[in-house]
Amino acid sequence: MRGRLRGIFVKNFITVALLFCLSFVILGAAFAGMSYSFVRRERAQAMLESAGTAGVVLRSFAQQWQTDYDDINMRGALSWISSMAGYHIMVTDGQGSILNCSDAEANCPHYGMSVPAGVVSAVNREGSYQAITTLGGAFDAPRFVVGIPLPAGSRPGYLFVSDEAGRISGVWLSFARIFLAAALAVVALSFAVAFFVVRKLSRPIKEMSDAARSYSRGDFTPRVHTDGNDEVAQLAEAFNVMADSLERSERGRREFIANVSHELKTPMTTISGFVDGIIDGAVPPEREREYLQIISSETKRLSRLIRGMLDMSQLQSLTPMELSSRSFNLTEVICQSLISLEQKITDRGLDVDTALPEEPIFAVGDGDAITQVVHNLLDNAAKFSAPGTVITVKLWREEGRAYVSVANRGDTIPKEELPLIFERFHKTDRSRSQDRDGVGLGLYIVKTILDSHGGNIYVTSRDGLTTFSFDLKLAKPRPEKPENDG
């Protein structure tokens, strides 16, 4: 697993790095093209402006000296203008034949040569010309050449200004070096950022892997560090929630096994001891019936314990979707539970005070499960009420929910015991002395049923008055079936 996690980190880092490199290659190619076009365009613009200025000056010289462009004096002017502008200058007639240039030699080495006809046509058509060319062999090596017609007032002809092509490349290379240095710095910084980002993203996965191995060994304490609110952080948070649930389940499982073992051990030891005593003859014959009754009582207690565990198993099969599609008469459930416990309530000398609405109240959920809730609460109230007292049962509706309360008078439940009474196999000290038949699952079953129904249960115990209250979602009353008059 560790090797796979390392592979994920390396793959993600390489992927991000390649994306950065590809981005900068594309950006560099775009920059190279755009920057070269910009340098060339700017240089062409500057040379065209110089050509225009040179044409005006040459026209002025020609008019002042009353000479033609192929005159030797005009070559001096061309050389002077060339030294001022920094470009080579060449003059042709209307057919493109070279008349003069800015070279310092006594005779123009290009005299008599002609520029290509396509160049002349381009100047006439576009008004200017620019290209890297030898200008039909006039230059030994390609140069950057711009051309314009001679200014008005001059004889027909053309003016060509040229510069070394390498100078454009030099300027462009200066830009390129600056860009390359900046790009390398940005790439290095991007790699560093990508390294830390990818490592940060993969760290929760590694932590989850390590935690999962700990969970497989039964250690549920490790948790994954969460930072931020992205998908990885949400996954880590969900993983921690799952770990909390597993830890609670494992703790509950161990407590359940320990409690079941304890609850089973006591009656089994009693049954085994008394049976062995009867078999060995250690029990006097006249007391055998008494011991057999104890054995019967402990056997019934074991049966109740097993039945309670089966009830818990059945409760876990209830799904919220199934429960939301059912409804029942909560008023009828309370009445039936009171009738089923009437004998037990009467035997303990108790009275019942009910406050039930005249119209039935329907609630959402499973009627049999809620019957068990009401039965357990009433049974507890009868079991722990002081003789001669009253059990109070109330039912009412409020803000879309039905509320039921069962109150009895007896010993006050200690404040520190109240949060624990809904746990499995928990018995308060007072119940251990009075409840010899219970197995500590009644209130746990009540809480489990109400949780599955989306209900809440509350308990208060002050000055001998203990009240259990729970609520359920109200359901629409069922339509009554019309009576058959026939």
C-alpha cells in the first residue's frame, strides 16, 4: 500500500510538472512568434520613417544642386544620411535600376544592377515594401530591406533602406533571453509549489491508509487530519466519521459481550449450583421445591434476556422508509397497553390517571414497535412506583407532533444516573434491589425504537416524581369506513 501511495504521489507530481512544462512551451512558442513580429514591425516602422526622411532630404539636395540621383555629389549626401540614420540607403529609377547608394566607394558597386520586378510591383501596389532579401543579388547576404517611392517632386524612382538581418534577431534574442530566464524561474517555483500541493493532497490518503491498517488491528484511535473544505478534506472528514462509528460499534460490541456474559453468568451459576445440589443430595428433600422454583425463575430470566436480544435484532431491521409509510392510532396503543398491565398495576395497589384527547391521535411509524415503547414505560412505572400512588399518563399534540408522558411516584433517580439509563444492561442502584425480573434492556429498546422513528425521549426525576416523555410525528387521520346499511 505504501508503494502504491508513493506511486500516486509521483504520478500526480509528474503529471502536474508535465502540464506546467507544456504550458510554458506553448506560451514560449507564442511569445517567440509575437515578440519577433513585434521587433520586426517596430524596426520596419523605424526604417520606413528614416526612408521617408531620407527621401525628402535627397529631393531637397537634388533640387538645390540641380543634379540627378546618380551624381557623385549625391553619393556624399547618401553617405551622410546613412551615417546619421544608421542604415544603408539605395536609390533606383522608375524601372528598378540602381542609380546610387550610400557606400563610401568612389563608384557605387551596385550601379547598373536592378531590383526584382516583383519588389517594384509591391512598392507600387502597397505603397511600401519590407522583407529579408538580397534584393536580387544586390547584397551578398540577406538583409532586412524596406522600400518606398521617391517623394513627390522627384524624378520617378524608389528608395530602399536596409539593415543587417542579424540586428533584428539580436534584439529579439535579448527579449527571448529575458523571457527564458523568467520562465525558468517561474517553472522552478511552479515545480516547488506543485511538489508541496501534491504532497499535501496525498497526505490525507496516506493517513487514511495508515489508519485503515490500525483499524484492521483493532485500534480505532487514529484520525485523519482535515484542513480546508475541498473534496479531499470532505473525504477525510467522512473517514473520521466512519472511524468514530466503528469505534463506537466496537466499544458497544465489547460492552455488549461483557454485559451479556455477566447477565448470563449469574442465572447459569445459580441454576447449575442448585441442580448439582439436588443431584448430589446436598439439598434436603423438603427444600427441593423451593430450589426448583428458583431454578424456574432464573430460567425464565434467561428467556427474557434472549427475547430482549432478539427484539433488538428485529429493531435494527426497521428502515426509515418503511416506517414513514405507516401510521397507527396512538390513543388506542396507550389504552391497549394499560389494559395489558391492569392486573400488575392492581396487584401493587396503584391507580392510573389518564389525560387522553377525545379524538384519536394518529402518528407515523410502526404500531407494534410503539406499543412496546408504551408497554415498557408503563411496566417500569408500575415496577418502581411506591404502593398506593398514582401513575399519570398524558397524550397531546403540539406543532405537528404527538407527545406522550408517563409519570410515577417513587425513589428519585440520581442525577448522575439519568444520562445512563438508556444504555444496554444498565440498572440503577434502586432497580437492582427492586427489579429482580429485569435484564436492563427495556429502556434501551425504547430509545432504539424512538430513534428509528425520528422521535425523542426525555426523562426527569425530582422529589420522587419520575416522568418519561416522548414525541412522534403526527400522521393524517385514517378515513373511517362507511357502515353497510344493507
